[in-house]
Amino acid sequence: MAWRAATAGHATVNGDGPLSSPAFKKPYFFVLDQAEEFMEYLRDGWHIEVLCRSDAYLRNSYWYGEWVVLLVAPDESQEVPLLKSRRGGQIADDMRVFKTVNGIYSFCKQYGVHTPGIPSVEGDRERQRVTLPD
């Protein structure tokens, strides 16, 4: 995997432990039900990147693969993966993996990306241009 690890003492996306950093209000992962807080970070200058975890392939007119969404700090010193759920009041330890181009495209559109860029080769990543509402 071509994960880009953040600098020492900051968040990582390679599963080496919980995310914590002085820039965050608390140790944090983003879960899909935290849409408003997610948007708050985007308004504060953070950006979204889509990371391809496995090569995309075409099957029956649909593109499949594995993509994850990362929230990246303005200075790129931290990356925070989007998780799919909480378990028993605790944050789940697995990232939300999108399995189709349609899924990742829909997510990006929901968060103000007018023209999503979706990488198709494992390890590639694309920064998304978010247009925030006034």
C-alpha cells in the first residue's frame, strides 16, 4: 500500500493506532454521521483526498475497486480517515471503503465537490476541490 504517513506525533492512516494531535479538539476519526463537524473542518481549510486502495476494474458496465476518503490538514501534516461506524459508543477501527466509482462519486458530490477526481491505480490519490455553500 502506498499510504503516506504523517509526521511523527501526528495522525496516520496506516492503522498504527488512534489519531490524536494538538490541532484536533480531541483524538479523532471522522464517522459518516458527523457531517456538520466534517464540513466545519473543510471551512477551516482542511481538504478531502480520495485514495485508491486497489486498482479499478470494469465489470458489467460498472467500475469497481477500493477507495477511502481522507481529511487532510491545510499544512498536510495530518490525515484523518473517514470511518463507517461507531461500535458500542467507541469509534470503529476500520475505514469506510467505497467499492464502486458510483459510491465515491456520490460521496464527493454530497460534500460540495462539483467535479470529483477518482484515481484508478492502487496508491494514487486525488485532492478534491470543494465548493462550500455561502
